[in-house]
Amino acid sequence: FLGGGVTVALLMKKSEADKAGAKRIPLDDGKAAKVASLVNGANGKLTELRELTKRKGDVRDRLASTASEIVQKTTEAIAIDPTCAAAWYVRALSKWITRDEKGALEDIAKAREIDATDAAVLTAHTRMRFERLLVSRRLGEAGEDPAPILADLKALATSPAEGVPVVFCRAAVLYLEGAVAAAFEACNKALDRDDMNDEL
């Protein structure tokens, strides 16, 4: 789900980002290139981290070192440009994969604060909060108010943006609206289609 890496919009030059509504600080070309290099490097490591989670056997040490490298690179990028949504986004995904949910939610919220227009950021922020809400409910805790999550899921369910898991969002909307059976039916139908497996 938290699929694709850094989107083009997240690493645009400041003039383009301003047009898209992102809140970016001006950087000279050298610093901008350094930030892009760090984030792209971290993004490559993120792909490696995802692959490690699929492997059998004891890969804990490699997971930890890869995640640490991602955090180091993105933290360095953030130190240069704290308004680089891509750095916050990649660091959030790394933390989420390695079970640092609190850190992941803080980072993805910051990415969204910087660039609320990016579909990848909105998708990750919404899905993390939705999954956290499900865990809270299973544990009998109150959790986050579902209304804002539901609003975001509804917006994503009709999004024309590439890479948005529309099927998942529609099923999650059904689930939060109490139509649990319909939500599971939607997921099962999607799982029967090979091209939809990545969406779930």
C-alpha cells in the first residue's frame, strides 16, 4: 500500500512547488541537489527495506541497518531543507515499516502539512491513521476520531491521481460506515483480479 517512492511533485524545484501549493523554502542549486541526492538515496534504500520484509529467515540486522541509513539520509536532508516533504515522507515510510508508528505518524503529518496536494502523502497519512484506528478498536481503545479519516478516504476513493489505492479506500469507507460485509466483499473481489493485488 505505501507503495511508490518519492513522487515528482515532492522533489520539484521551488517555483514549481509554489504553483502546486507546497510550502518550500528557497535553496541554492547546490543545496537543492544535495537534498535531492539524499532523498533519492534514501528512497532506493526504502525499496530494499520493503524487499527485506518479504524475505524468510533472520533479517533483523539488515532491516535495522537499512532503516538506520534511511533515517540518517532523510534527517540530513531535513536539516538542510525542513520544507522537503519528500524527506519527511520517506522517513515516515521507513519508520512505519520498522514499527515506529508514533515517529511515522509525526513525520507523515509534517509531510502533509508541507504539501497537502500530493496524493502519495495523503494516501500514506490516511492509511497509517486508518490502520492505527483498527488496532485501537481491536484493543478496545477509543483511538482517533474516525470522521477526519473517513473524509480523507472518501476524497482518495474518487481521486484520479496515479498510485492511489482506490479499491482499498472504497472498502475502508464501507468499513467505517458500518458496512463491514460489503467492505470485505469489495476486497475479496479485488483480490480475484491480479492487477488489483497491489492496491490491497
